[in-house]
Amino acid sequence: MLYKEKHQLIMGQILKDIYSKEAISSSLGFKGGTCAWLFYNLPRFSVDLDFDFLVDKKFDISKQKISVLNEMESIIKKYGVVKEKYIKRSTIFLLLSY
């Protein structure tokens, strides 16, 4: 069962932690339903955090993605168990169970 208040609290904490890490915050653009809900007060509930990966042409993109994946995993595992993680083309995916 999903407890909406707890879920929103955890998503907010994860978001705060991500953008507190200078190493990855400049590589991620927050978007999607949760972004619309937080910044535009739209009446929409979302169960995930969506980001665009912002490429820095000075660095090897595959190394950038691996670095971001590892940093994000270290952040979210404070809140539960990482059940799945992968990089597929433009997607960096992590599944958290709490």
C-alpha cells in the first residue's frame, strides 16, 4: 500500500539530496509530473522523479552517466533498498523500495 504523505516526504528528501550534490546537480534537469506538482501546484500525483540528463560535451558521456548513476544510488539507498538500476541509451533508472 502506498502512503501518499510518506511517499511525498521521501521524494522531497531525495530531490533535496540530489540538488545538494554539486557533482550531479548540474547534470540533471528536473521535469515531469512531480516537478509540475511542486513548482506549478498542479493537482497531479506522481510516484517518480523524472530528470533529463544534461550532457557536458567536455566529458565522456558514458563516464558521466556511470558517475551520476553511482551518486544517485548512494543518495537513494539512505531511504530504502535499490531493487534495480541500469543505464539504457538516454535513461538512468533506479528503482527504490522503502
